[in-house]
Amino acid sequence: MAISILGISGSLRSSSSNTALLRACAAIAPADVKITVYEGLDKLPYFSPELDGEGSSPADTVLSLRNKLRAADAVLFSTPEYAFGIPGVLKNALDWLVSSGEFTHKPTGVISASPLATGGDKAHASLVQTLSVMTADIQEESKLIIPIVRTKMDANGNITDPELERSLRTLITYLATKSANGGRH
Ligand SMILES: Cc1cc2nc3c(=O)[nH]c(=O)nc-3n(C[C@H](O)[C@H](O)[C@H](O)COP(=O)(O)O)c2cc1C
């Protein structure tokens, strides 16, 4: 049976390199691995516990994200770094997921990409920390920091750096294998 991976980009930019990376992952994934890129980050309401179970049901957009996560065998994030942290829209989405449990033991890949030499390493560490608190299954093999990303992709979002393509293939295969083995590698 095919393995499904939900890709979540931390960037809303139409020409985002992080979103392009996830689309490139979908294109290079093995035939039995389907990567779908989630597109509703900007449709989620601002999180407040009052909107989540304290007398009211969360918005349909929130329920839809939770359903997509529940249905996915694995999740793959790719995020930019804004002022040494993860973008607010991404943190807002994660706040909606803290108590709902979709990440429990879910094989999860974490990529950060930046035009700078640091590759967004501080956002990467922050995202790993938040997802780990939510008990996502994140191992060394599921982490990738991509420095100077704009030299590694063309204007159409295709990967031009063979080493980057190899790293992405390795990451996808790791997540797929882990999912197929019920979380064990
Ligand atoms: C408000 C703002 C803050 C930023 N802060 C950082 C930063 O702390 N570290 C970094 O590596 N890049 C930073 N950048 C540059 C982003 O890495 C760059 O815009 C990148 O292309 C965003 O990712 P995207 O192409 O997926 O949208 C910042 C950009 C903006 C607009």
C-alpha cells in the first residue's frame, strides 16, 4: 500500500523556496510514496484555547488539518526562519495541534531552508523542540538544514544541486520506511 506524507511549508510566499522544496520532494518521491503539500496555513484562525473545546468546536479549517494529519503516515515540514524563529503562521498551526494528538509517534521530517549560510538553523531547532514536546517521532535521519538554498534550485523550483537531491531522497525514504514498519526503522 502507498505511503502518504503530508508536506507543510512554513512560508506563505507564492515563490517560496520551502514550498518549492516540498513540491520537489513530491516529484522525486518513489512511486509508492505520495507527498501532498498542505495549503491552508493562512486559513486557520488565531489559536485560543477558548476556541478549542472550551464550549465550542474548532473551525472547519482546523478540523480539516487535523484529519489530514491523522490520515497521513508521516509529515514533512519545510520552514524558513524569521528573526531567528519559525514563522508565526506555522507556530499558530502547531498550537492548534498541541492537544489534539495527531503527532503522537508520527514519523516527522523537519527541513529548514534559507538563502543564508546558517540554513535557518535556529528555526529548525525551535521547530524540532516544539514537535518533540508534541511527541512527534523525529530522529537525526529526519532532519535537514539547507543553507544558501537559492543556489541549489532554479527559478522553476527544480533542484539543481545533486547533493541536495540525494539528501531529500534519503529523508523521504527514511520516513517512508519508518512509516511502513509502523514507526520502527
Ligand atoms: C521578516 C523576515 C525575517 C527574516 N529573518 C531571517 C532569519 O532570521 N534567518 C534567515 O536565515 N533568514 C531570514 N529571512 C530571510 C528568509 O530566509 C528568506 O526570505 C527566505 O527566502 C524565506 O523562505 P521562503 O523562500 O520559503 O519564503 C527573513 C525574511 C523576512 C521577510
